Amino acid sequence: MDKLCSHAAVFLILAIGNAVLVTAGDPDLLKDFVVPLGLDPTTITSQYFTFTGFRALREANLTGRTTALVTKATLKEFSALEGQGVSVAAIMYPPSGMNPPHVHPRASELLIVLLGSLEVGFVDTTNKLYTQTLQAPDMFVFPKGLVHFQVNTKTDSPCIALGILGSANAGTVLLPSTLFGSGISADILAKAFKTDEQTINKLIEANK
């Protein structure tokens, strides 16, 4: 009897684990689309499904920037994405500019270069680095939850790319600001990076 119970417990654990894996990510909708609370579905028009936030990029000024200008169309900016399992980021890189190492904890990302060239890369869980130089209109995929980055390899011209993410709310954990701008003590960071607190304090100051 004890052996039977043990097998049953193992089976239950495996079944729960499999269910968690299957349901990971944005949940499936049981209707065509989601309407925010308080909004009458009968008043919805095509305008609800339209995002115009990228129009501002026509006037974008990259002068003096060293990091990419990222404009997002996620659930926060575009409520029609609720339940659709997708979002987009328009990314403009100044000459020699970069999108620093970061993570999207809830989505993989397909990056499409529209203009210029990019050096891209990600690090897997075995600490192996994968890099590639992309030319428009190349694509590159960053697996879900892995640290990745992009750098404009041109010193005299900008680059533009679209990041298509497999979640309406992928989230972004920017490593420099998360590590050195979140309030983690300099003592802890100095020990973690095997350096001195003076060096860490400089990094903290730079990320304020």
C-alpha cells in the first residue's frame, strides 16, 4: 500500500509539473478579445485595436545618446493586447549606441533589423555566449529569460529594429540599473563581483 501511495505521489507531482509547463505564458482567451472593465463592448470600434504611439519616432532625436531609444507597445501602452500573447518594441540606436544587457522574464523576442546593422548576442544557462552581426532585414531570436544585448556597429549612422515579444507583458530587467540602481548594498555587490566598494559606488552613482 505504501509503495502504491508513493507511486501515486510521484505521478501527481509529475502531472502538476506538466500542467504548470503547459500553462506557462499568457493565458488563452475564451472570447475574441478583452475589453477593459467599465467599457461597454458595444462601443468598441477599430480605433481600440489601433496603436499610434510609434508616430512620435518620426521626430526622434538621437543626438547625444549612447543607449538605444526604446518605444514600447505593450499591455501598458496598448490595452487591446490583453490576452493576445504579443507586444512590440521599436528600437532606435544612435551611432555606436547599444541596448544594454537585459532580460525579458516572460517572453522570447524576435528582433528584426529594419535599417543599418547590429551586433547582437545572448548568454545561455551554461554561460555560453552566442553572437551575430545582423544586416537589414535579418532576424534573430532571443530565447525567453536569457540575458541579451544589441550594439550598433556603425559609428556614423543610426540603426532601427523591431523587437516582437511573445507576451503582452514581457517585462524588462535591465541588468546595469537592476544591479547598481536598485538599492542593493555596495558591500554585497563588492563581494559578488569580487571587487572593492569604491568601484561599486562609482557604478551605483553612474546608474542613478
